[in-house]
Amino acid sequence: MAEWTQEEAHKTSQELIKRATTDKAFRELALKDPAAAIAKINPTPLPAGYKIQIVERDHADLTVVVPDFVPNAGELSDAELEQVAGGGDANRCGGSCAASCVFSSIL
């Protein structure tokens, strides 16, 4: 099964917006069943499990989509704490100093 490219997704969303702005029946379909509306524009199936939500502007000036919740964001793991406290191996940077590792191997 072919997957969508960024360009294909952009073109499809632009066409969806255009049609939903000028075609009342298509707009109602897009609000009720986004996948069916998109299938009318692009025959490439959506990836399995991909969710699409279409909402009316409803005179809103801004819609903000927050990313998925990340528990303990900004907190260090025990392994990371050991690295910071000097418990790490001097020959390994654990990925936290990738640029330094690359430059030191070049020099």
C-alpha cells in the first residue's frame, strides 16, 4: 500500500479546504466523515490508525493543537543522572554529546 508524502498530504488538505468552502454537501461530509471526504479527493488510502478531525472555524481566530502528553518531561532518568554526576564511561557519551563525539573523532 502506498503511503502519503508530505506534499501529497499538503495538496489534499488544500483541496479539502477549497471544496469545503464552496460545496455545502462536501463540507457536511467532511465534518461528519473526514476519511470519506478525503477519499473523494485522494484515492490513496490513509495510513491505518490515522485519525483526522475537521472542525468548523465557528468565528474562532485561532485553533491550537497541543502535542501528545509526555509524562515526566524535563526530568532526567536515573541513567542520565548518573551521567551528569560523573558515573558515565569516559569513552561513551550516551548520545548526549553527539556533536562533540563527531568533532573529536575528526580531530
